Amino acid sequence: MVYNNNNGQNEPLDTEKEKSERRLDEIERTGSAVTKSSRGALQCLTIIGQIEGHYLLGDNAKTTKYEHIIPMLVGVEESDEIDGLLVILNTVGGDVEAGLAIAELISSMSKPTVSLVLGGGHSIGVPLAVAAKRSFIVPSATMTIHPVRTNGLVVGVPQSFEYLRRMQGRINDFIARNSKVKVEKLNELMMRTDEIATDVGSIIDGDEAVRLGLIDEVGGLDAALKSLHGYMTEGK
């Protein structure tokens, strides 16, 4: 199929197959897709596996690359064709600075945003889960809350530990600003020694996450979409 451009030349129209291939390519590269209905258009973003930061992870690891996510979020905010953002999480955590950067972008968007935790929203996945305007978690999902860790050589000087303390403070402040949980409660959850073998911290399920004020509501895809469509309708 062809059409005439302004110069009178014939150029091909995109076929349904080509459009489908582009959508599949977008899902494969960025873990996102745009869906449209009579209620509006929304961008679905999945944050899965490990959040990759400044260093590449192994080929066998499922990753969410922040260099893909950040420009995509800017595009959603600027687009006249997208009315809202649905963030679906099943992540073990990952790079702290990359995860916190994505969370800050989501929390500062003017477009309606809703998050849904499936499977797990662990470690730096916690700030990502609470960054949306409304957060949901399924009953079977879990969230791990623990102190910041670092890999590799650590210089054993007070400045190193002060850096980690300040990094943890940034994360806790963000979580407290974007949820109903108190910083004191977060610190208590992080320092528990009776829940995780060979580690400190807490593992909480969906119901407990809501009771603590960390997540807004227990619910699945239907509840998350209803909430997002409600926000989208209010914004029109």
C-alpha cells in the first residue's frame, strides 16, 4: 500500500504487521507499551529483574536499564497522546542511584501515575513502588526492606560509613514523603535481625505493606486500572 507525499512521490504506508513488529520491539527494548481505549491512552512500564545502573550486568540477568526508562518517562510527560502511566513491578532491586533517579522522575510527573507490585518490590524497588500517585500490591507479593549495601573494595574510614548513612537517609526520606509510613518505622523494619537469615531487615507481604502505610491498597490489575482511569478522567 502506498500514498503520495508532498513531492508527488509514492511512499509506503505502515502495514499492521509493521506496526505490530514495532510494538513488540518497544516491549523487548524498554519493557513498555502504549495501550489505547475509549477511556484514553496509557503507557504501561514494567520494572523487572535487577535495575541496572552505571555498570552492565551479565547476559543471563533480566534487567531494567535506566537509560531506557528515563527518556521514556520524559516522553510520557511531554506527550499529548498519553494520558497516564501504569508502573508494574517485579524486581529484586539493584543500583540505588539509578532506582532512586527513576523514582524521583515518576513522583514529579504531572500525568496520572499508578503502581502495582506483583511478585516482589524489593530493596530499591520500594521507592519505585511508592513513587506513583496511587500504589497497589497483590496479596501474594512481598517487599524486602533492608539497609543500603555496597560491593567491592570499601575503604574502612568514617567517611565511607557516613556516605552510606546519608544515602540511606535519602532513600528513607523519599519513601516517607511518598507514602504514609514514618521514618522511625522504616528504620525499625530495616534493622530487624530475626527475619532474614545472615542479614538484617524485613520481608513484608501485601496486607502488611498496606497496614504499615507503605502501599495505599491491596489490589490487582483491575483495581490499578480503575484507579488510573479515574485519575485520567479527572484530568480531562
